[in-house]
Amino acid sequence: MATETPISPEDLELLERVAARVVEMHMEVPAILTLETVTPLSLIAGQAMVFFEPFVAALLRLPDYRRFARLAERRECLTALTRLIETRAEAADVERRAEKRARRAARSKEAQPRS
């Protein structure tokens, strides 16, 4: 049985950037569903990314695309990415709720009659 190589700090940083972008675009649910679906087929998913690279490169500037495609072939990287997205999504949700409460408090304070 092969041992898993740990995720390098550079690769983890790339996964962090991907997770941040996914949450920024509010795409955490589709991303997590996709990651959970393709994890059993991670090798095929990574190879598909390599196949589509010329098309993607024609449309987008993705300097880390190849590295991400290699990471997508490793199940532990997809699992790590899923956890990063979930963690960031939860933090963003807490932040949005706090901002909403602050806005409500400010509005209710403005609406109070002054004595």
C-alpha cells in the first residue's frame, strides 16, 4: 500500500486561494458537490483538466492551472480543498450575519425617538 505524500506548503497555499475564490463567488455548494462527486475519480478528473488546458488557457489566465490539475489527481488534496471551502464558507457566513445584525442595530438606533 502506497503512503500518501503530505501536501506541500506551496500546494496548500494554492488550495487556499482556490477555496477563497470559490467562497468569494458564493459557489461553495456547487464546488463541494462537484468535489465530493469527482473524488473517487480523481485521477480521471486531473487528466481531464490537463486535456482541457488549451481551451481554458485561451479563455482565462491561470498560472497555477497545471499544478492544480496535478493536485486534483490526489484524493487527499480534494478532501483538503473541500474542508478549506467549508471552513471559509462558515467564516464568511458568520461575518455576513454579524454585518446584518450591526446594520439592524444601527437602523433601530436611528429609529428611536430622541429625548
